[in-house]
Amino acid sequence: MANVIRFNRRWILLLGATAGFLLVCVLYRLNRKAAPPAPPLPIRDTPSYWPTPLEQAVCRPKIYVYKAPETFQVSKRVQEERCHESNYNSEIILHNQLTNASSPIYKHYVTENPEEATFFFIPFFGACYLYNCWAENGWRWDERCNVDTKYVDPMMDMVINELPYWNRTNGRNHIMIHPMDKTFTYYENHARFQPAVFLKTVGDKREKWMQRHRYGRDIVIPSATRVIHHMQVDPLSYLNHDGQPKSGKRDIFVLFQGCCPDVKPEDEYSNGIRSLMFQYFSHYPGYEIGQVIADLEYIQKLGRAKYGLSPMGWTLDTTRIWEFMAFGVVPVVIADGIIEPFEYDVDWDSFIVRVRRDQVHRLDEILRGIDDEAYEYKRKKLWEYGRRVGLEKDAWHFIVRELCRMENIKAPVNLGLGY
Ligand SMILES: *[C@@H]1O[C@H](CO)[C@@H](O)[C@H](O)[C@H]1NC(C)=O
Ligand SMILES: *[C@@H]1O[C@H](CO)[C@@H](O)[C@H](O)[C@H]1NC(C)=O
């Protein structure tokens, strides 16, 4: 009898405790429900926030473009035929925008009168000179075709000796482009042009390549890409004006078509990152990971992908990111230490996902953990804003912002772009 009573009392106590616990839970939830959701913050005045609208320029300098004679300049034919396909073609694309009298960039910034110029652009196409040299010599990358004596020297002789502007500032307001992996180090006589500002496609904070990045004197710019700049595919043939696929939805979760399936985890190439992509992620559902495929097939996939992998290769940047961005594919950047183009003005983290090397093995978990709302935020920022950074869009406006700061010119002006 005593046993039964004790048993009952124990049950009653247990039930009571459970009921109490449930009550606390319910009250807690009710209490949370009662608290209103936080509203988005209002916009007071744009100068208090970052990033600045692109049209609100730091200054509007005038740029004079030197004209190099045909005697040493890379021929128009080589520029337009051979180098058009090259991923290093940013030097010619940006030059063409400066010299095309009907381009908006020309109208905004170019002057034909060097006396009124703030900056001087040297039409140096060293990457095209070497690309053509390599193509003509069976792609032997150590071939130089006398680039120093036949190209660097005549170019710099012209700039330094024919007009007085280089000497007036010892070249510091002169600009030239070095769009290849090893930047200016291809040229033995690079000391001659060191005082100039360099525009380069590789931005790298690692100790290993420190001598290739001149802090405060180099501006990182976008790369040229095969699909957008060589084939000149218009993403709007595949996407609606809001950046969503005409085909309906983005049904490829993760896309990567590129090098190299044989990478080992301990390799220098891609710091081993691509080994996980080819050996593991290529088997995951929703992942399209493989080597380079036919252009048209790739372009169609760009129009269907949600995320695009941008892992480092030999350098931290990959040209494919510019194709992803043009097609509204949210880039997943795996490149610790990268300096992205125009970091002072472009809010990269609003439209990319960064995954560190020591987290790449968790890639799927990380991407699946991004909910629809967070994804849509990035996708929209990319489409409305990030996409404009490309060479074919607003790159010059961003370059100019950095030039203004380098020369410490603060003369804000509205460019009237409407964004
Ligand atoms: C010059 O710029 C205009 C306007 O952007 C463009 O339509 C035209 O194709 C350009 N011309 C050349 C030769 O690039
Ligand atoms: C600029 O300075 C160099 C070195 O002193 C000189 O050789 C050159 O003639 C000068 N250029 C001009 C246009 O005077």
C-alpha cells in the first residue's frame, strides 16, 4: 500500500514538473510573438552611408591619351584579331573606351589638350604584344620577342622625351595597364615606368607576391572574359530584366566548368582547393562541376545557375567571376587574401559569398544554410549593382574614383548617371 502511494506521488510530481515546463515554453513564445519585428532603417542622407552612389564622383579629372605611332605600336590587326580572344584584353578594351569619341567614358573624362589634363594614359599593350609573341612561337611562355627594346623603350622614349608632361611630375600622374598574372615583372626595363599608376587584374595580399602589389599605386581592375568580351554575348538574351532566367528558374545549384581535375590537396595550384571540387562536390546533387565545355553549352548553364564557384587558380582571381556576375549568378569566392577590384567603392560582400580555404570541405553545408531571403538579397544586389563593375559597364568610373584619391583631389560632382 505504502509503495503504491509513493509511486503515485512520484508520477504526480513528474507530471507537475512537465506541465510547468510546457507553460514556461508557451509563455516564452507568446512573449516573443508579442514583440514586434524590427523595421528596416530609414535613409536620412546618402553621404552618411557606404557605398556611395556611383554618379556621386570624387572628382571628374581630364585624361589625355598619348598616341603611339605604328612604327612600334602593336598593329590594329593584332589587337583586333589575336588579342581579342585573350583574357588579358582589358588594356585594349579600356583604351578603346577612352579613344571612342561616341563612348560615354570619352565624353566624361577625355581631353585632346594635354595642357588641361590631370592624368595621362599611356597606350601600352604589353600583354597583347607578348600574347601575340607566344602565339607565334608555339605558346612558349618564356619567349620575349625583344619586348623591352622593341616596345617598352620606344614607348617610354616617346612619353618621356617628346612631351613635357612626364617630367613635370616624374610620371606620377601617368597611367598604364598590366593585366597579366605577373603584372609589370615581364619587362626587364620596368624601372623606367615604375613612377606611373598601374591598373592590374591581380590583387593579392599574400606575403609570397608582395613585391607585385604596390600599395597605394596599383588599382585592381576587372578582367576580360571570353563569353562577355570576346563573344560579346548579351545576358539579356537568356535573362529577364530582373535577372531571372527566361527558362523559368535557376535549377543548377552550383556551377563550375574549368581546370583541373587532377589537382591534389597539397598542390600549389589553387592551394589544393580544386581537388575537393573535382573529387567530392562534383558528385553532390545539384552541382555541375567539370572541365571546360563548349561555349554555347556553358552560356546556357550560366543562365540556369544559382551559385558559381570562383576558386583561386595560379592567381587568386578568376576571370569566370565576371561571367557569373554578368549573368546574375552569385559568386562563391574561395581565395583568401584577394584584393577585389575597387574595394574602396564596391560592397563586394553584399553580393558574393566568401568561403575560406579551411572551410571549403563544408561548402555544401554553408551554401544550403543560406535561406531564400538571404540568397535573394545577394542576387538582387548583384543584378542591380555588382554587375555594373565589369569592364563593359562602369569600370572607368570606378578607376577614376581611385585616381582622384591618389592625387588627393576632392571636387565632388554628380555625373548624372541616374544610379
Ligand atoms: C563607340 O562607342 C559607342 C557608344 O558606346 C558604341 O556604340 C560603338 O560600338 C563604339 N565603337 C567602337 C568602334 O567600339
Ligand atoms: C625629361 O627628362 C629626361 C631626363 O632628364 C630628359 O632626357 C628628357 O629630354 C626630358 N624630356 C623633355 C620633353 O624635356
